[in-house]
Amino acid sequence: MFDNSATLTILAAGLNAAAFAMTDIAARLALVRDLVPGRLCLTTSFGIEDQLLTCVAAELSGGVELGDGVEIVTLDTGRLFPEIHDVWRLTERHLGITIAALSPPAASVAALVARDGNDGFTASVANRRACCHVRKLEPLARALSGVAAWITGLRGEQSPDREGVPFAEVDAARGLLKINPLFDWSRASVLAELGARAMPVSALEGRGYRSVGCAPCTRAVRPDEPERAGRWWWEELGAAKECGLHPPAAFTTPTMAASGSPPAPV
Ligand code: SF4
């Protein structure tokens, strides 16, 4: 973690300039390893983008001098699809790695469920964000504690809110660099690369789930729908389909009360 936003800005600019003519994912990750001092963390939800990054990160960590390598973690919200647990196991076996899981604090989940009910996230956007805060954002904060660069599977094509996402950007709130190695890749290119590497993908992929989150909050999409249309589909059309991990500028994230209680609806 950096305490100087000017340092982060300079690093991000250097990475973006160096990656300008580079499309190879392994080269992009190696560039980050070479230029960013400190720990690198890839968070995976086992979607196709994260599967490709996990494969490349595992290869780099095992194949070249990368110091401590790239840490790979997942946020186990407690509401994941069984198919995601399946591909998680398959991935570990395929790559010979262990993917660390971070879960929300049991007391926070209990407080959330006591207040809103088990599926209270459908009642309002505020409730949904409160659930995402407890189940995703709090574990993410632990995952990224002390990390210099957070590697994500964001692609510009995924939604209007993600259009223009750069290779490297400053996450000022978290005091780190956010690296999006697939920022300019198409969905078809990601799938082709996964196929070439014989990487497992979740069974949901073949059933129209083009973006996968928690089971009760994700549905399959039609071919003519945006990739993230199946996320929180009951919410207003056009609303930012984000949980707070990757907030667009207008997205505000509720803060966690010091007691560990879920944030109050706004
Ligand atoms: S995606 Fe749904 S179940 Fe998962 S944390 Fe967010 S609101 Fe809760």
C-alpha cells in the first residue's frame, strides 16, 4: 500500500505507457511485477477473465523470478453457485495451486440477516449494497490490506460503466494501483485463450451466464443483452451493475459501522 497518491499516479502513467503496444497477458503481468514494488493480488470470482488471469499468474509465479509471485484469492460470500465451487476445485487441481478464500465475518452476516432477512437484498438497492458490503467489500479490504497492486478481470466491453477502463489506474481510496490486464480484450479473445490453455471454465458459461456473481443475484442473459444485465436484474434498467468492488464515479459505497453491523440503508 502506498501513502503517496503522486507516487501511484506516476507508476500508473509509466505502466500505461509501457503497456501501450503490449497485448500479451503474460507480458503485461510481468511488466507489473517488474515495475511495482510490493505485493500483487489477483481476486478471482472464477469468471472467464479471472480464469485466464489465474492461469497466467500461476505460470508466471512458477516459471520466472517474480519474488513472492501473484497472490490469488477469492471472496467466498456464502452465496456462490455450486458450479463456482466446482470450478474452483478443478482450477486448483489443474494448476497445482491453492486459492485462498476470504469469508465475511459471521457476526456481520448474522446482523445483516437479522435486519433484512436472508434474501433482503431484493427489497432495495440500499439493502443490496449493504449485503455486498458485508459479504464482499469487507473481505476484499482484508485481501488488499498491504497490497501494492490489485489485479482484476475488468474489461471495457463488459458494460457502459466499464468503458474506457485503463490498464493501470489509481485506486486512491484503497491506496493502491488497480491493474486491469484485459482492459482491451474481447470476450471472444478471452475464451479463445482459455481454450488454447485448456483451462477449466464453470458449467455456467455454457448456460448463458456471461457475468457471474452470487447465485441469488445472477441470471443468464440473452445473446442480445449486455454481459452484466444478469446481475441484480430486478434493479432499474441503466443502473450501475456494480457491487462496490469496482465503483463507477457516481457510485457511493456505504461505510461499515465500527460495531461490525451492516451499514444502514440510505
Ligand atoms: S451479490 Fe447478492 S448475495 Fe452477493 S453479496 Fe451482493 S447482494 Fe449479497
